[in-house]
Amino acid sequence: MHDYLDAQHARCSAVTFMVPVNLKPVDITLPDNLGNEFALVQLELPTDQPDALRVLAVAKRRMNRIKHGHEPAVAFRLQETIAGFNRQLYEASVGLFTDRTIGTLTNVPGPPMPVYLAGSKVEGIVGWAPVSGNQPMSFGIFTYNGDVTVGIACDKTLVPEHETIVDGFAHAFDRLLAATPGVTG
């Protein structure tokens, strides 16, 4: 984001993403009761820092603080309450939250081992994060069988030169790999 905003002459110190936080413990076996139980929280990411490793450290520290605090449980109950509103009030409430963020950022831990579909090994999985309201972008990080895939979606009418976001992410990822010996891309 730093490089994109810099290229667009739209520098700012931070952007905020909506991030789903799982309220259930991760279970790699197939549980008896399927379903999601997650809260959407807001994560502020620095954009005034060109060092990808420092940005990652800030993001990790902030997400750990959020996940181990009360915010996910409060957000979940608030989202449950909003879901019961009439349509007009519901849409206004959702807009109030989504308009404070530029998009959705997910980090989904998939199966740590290969899975098979109709007898064939699934070679890879791409995750896409949804967007709500006027959010112009999403980043979906998905881990499967030791590999990490990132899906990036941008609304081309709201994000001029959106391909530079993908290029910037690739460059930042390369810098992260270079800064972490022993890790391969």
C-alpha cells in the first residue's frame, strides 16, 4: 500500500481494513457442527513505512492485541444485533462500519495436508475476501499444504492503476523473503 499511495500522490499514515476473527478454535478435523462464528474487527495498517518487515511486525502486534482482547466478542454481538434490524437500518449500520475501512483482509488457515476431491489431489487453493459497501479492495491470504496464496481484488473504478497494488505486494513479499533467511517463496 505504501508504494501505491506514494505513486498516486495520496500519502497517508495508515489505512484500515476489516478483518474477520474466528471465535472458534481451529480444528483440522471435520467437526460435527459446521458453520462460521467470526467477528469483523478493524485493523489499522501503517502506510507511511516502506519497510515491509516492520509493517508486518506492526500488523502482527496489533492483530494479537485485538484477538486476545474483548473486541472480537463485542463486535460479534453487535453484528448479531445489527442482523436483526429492519433492512433500511441494517444497511445504514453496515455502511457506517464498512465506510470506515478500505477493504477486507483475511488470513485463512486451510488444511495443513493435501486433500483430495473425487480421487484427485487438490494442487492449490486461492482465497478471495469479500468486500462490502464502498470498499475498493480486498486481500485474501489462504494457507494450504504448506503453501500461501494471496488473492487481491480491486474495484478498477475506485482504484486507479490497480495493477500497481499487485506489483507492490509482490515487491514487498520479495523484500520479506530476502529479510528472512531459510524461507523460500
